[in-house]
Amino acid sequence: MAVASTPSPNTWRVPARMAIAAVLAILLGLVLVERAYRALEITLSGVLISIVSSNGVHVAGARETVYFNLGGDDPIGLRMTPECSSVFMLMPLLLVTSVLLWLRPRRAKRLIVSLLIAGAAVIAVNQIRVLAIVGLVDWLGVTEGYYWGHTLMGSLVSVLGGALALVLFVWLATRKGKADGERP
């Protein structure tokens, strides 16, 4: 005797395949609108900088640039280049999600939630990196502050933050919980 609510293998594969297609479409979409994404990302940076700084901030979204310290002696602009954008840190998460959706389609909901949380963490890490650059430029001056903020501190924040976001994603996506009918 079979239980009426038991899903057949085909009923859970179709939504998982749709989820895979959606994740890959987001990946392709991010590649295609990468410049607009950078403009949005630098606009967010401008908002955050204006919260922590009182010297004036201006965002030139079309140039992917935020200008800060406008009321100070050394105004400076930071341009968000493609390699500095969080879009390229999101790509591995999207690819891993699509692979895991293929391998574990019954965990689609958990994988999508994990992707959203880890993706938000990646975006936050990149904003922290920008704020570190701004803080070090304010503290050490343009030449030394930019060097320490972008080359050293920024790289460290990006690498460690990206790695932690990936670990967070894997932990959230693969842990066993009561919702899965498994012991924690």
C-alpha cells in the first residue's frame, strides 16, 4: 500500500530543473548587466559612506564612481572596476548552487535560501572592503591609505570574506535539520 502524499520522482525534478535554469539565468544576467550592477553597487557604497562620513559624498553612477571627502583637503573618487565588483564573487556561489540543485534536487528550497544568505554576505563583504579603503584614505592620506586599503586590506577582506561566505553557504546548504526529517 502506498501513501497518497508521497511525491513521485518526476514531481520534484521539474521544480529543481526550473530552479537550476533560474540560477543559471541569474548568472548569465549578472554577466550581461555587470556594468549596471557596478553602478548599483557603487550607489550603495555612496549611501554607506555618507552615513559614516560628514565630509560630503557624490555618486556618479554612470561612471561607477563615488567621490568622498568633498569638504576636506583631499577629495578622492573610487571607481568600481569589474574586478572589484562583488558580481565575480557571486558567480562561484551561483555555479555551486546549480550543481547542488542537480545533485540534490529535494533540497532546492534549502539551497536557494543558502544562496540568498551567502549572496547577501558577499555583497556586504564588498561594501566593508570599500568602507575600509575610505577609512584608510581618510586616516593615512590618499597615497598610503589607498595602497593599504585597496591592495592589502581590501584584498584580505575580499578573500577572507568570500571564503567565509562560501563556507556559510555550504554549511547552510548541507546541514541536516528537522525539516528534512533527519536528526540535527
